[in-house]
Amino acid sequence: MDILTIIFEEADYDVHGFSTVAGFLLNVSGLNPDICLLDVMLPDGNGLKVCEQIRGNDVTSHIPIVMMTAGADLNKAGNECVAEDYIAKPFDIYNLYERVNRLIVA
């Protein structure tokens, strides 16, 4: 289980975590998330492309997105995907938690 899933579930969030683009695309149709946390680097694709798909769909375009990246430049990520927030890895989990809460409450 992913550490983010554990942390947010312990904070009483209903979490649906996917470690691949394929897993996300296969399961997202039945979900109505309050927020999406996307990593740029995924084993089978690019989180920036997933972000573009979310933004390009009228049903999901309103969902706040936080892009996370270890290798890619945050400015480049911002140019490729319009997200509400961008965070570099490694990150402080409390800072991420506060950013997520701010976007969900907004």
C-alpha cells in the first residue's frame, strides 16, 4: 500500500490509489473524487497526460489536481498541465496534507 494512501486513510479520507495510468483509467469512471494527486513519473505513463485528460473532460475538469514530481522541473510540469498545486519530492507530508485540505475546503 502506498504511503500516501495510508496517511490519508488514517486522516479519515476515502482514498482510491492507483500506481499506474492503466489502473487509474480502468477504475476512475465510477469515482467522483474531491481531488487527484498525480505523480509525473508513473511506471506505464506520464501523470501530466492524465492531468490533461482530466482537464479535457467536462465531467472531471472541475476536480482539483496536485502534481507531484521528483525528476521533472516544476515549471515544466506547470506548462504541460494546469493544476491547482505542484509539489516537489521529497516533500513534507504535513505540508502536502495542508495543501490537500486547503483545496478540498475551497
